[in-house]
Amino acid sequence: MPKKNYKSAEVIGKTFAVLQHSFDKLFEWGFKKMKEKSKKKKKTKNESKIVGILRRIGGFLGETGEQYYKKYENLKKKDK
């Protein structure tokens, strides 16, 4: 039986890998920015309670995302 040409499958697979990597980097950047923004030193007079709560939530999500990606990278290294 002759071998089939799977060039299109290879291209599609590589495209999916690039897309996944791009989304991972985008989310990693977003989590880092959330964490950085939450570290504002002082509350200003004009800042409402809602903004303060959102800042703390952003900091929590940023830290969660950072820990996720650290663990994820370690797990990928173990698989190799």
C-alpha cells in the first residue's frame, strides 16, 4: 500500500501549535499586567471602592495566572 502524503495535516498541526503558543503568551502577558497594576502604592482620593476591589481581583487573577504558567512550563519540561 503506498504512503499517503500528509503535508496538509502537518501544516494544520503546526498552525494549531503556533496559535496555542500565541494565546499562551497573550494570556501570560495579560496576567502579568494585572498583577503589576494591582501593586499601586497608595489609594488616591478619587479612587472608588469599586476600583480598589477590581484592583485586588486583578492582582489575585494575575498571581493565579503567573503560578499556572510556571507550573505548566515545569510540566512541559518534565515530559521532554
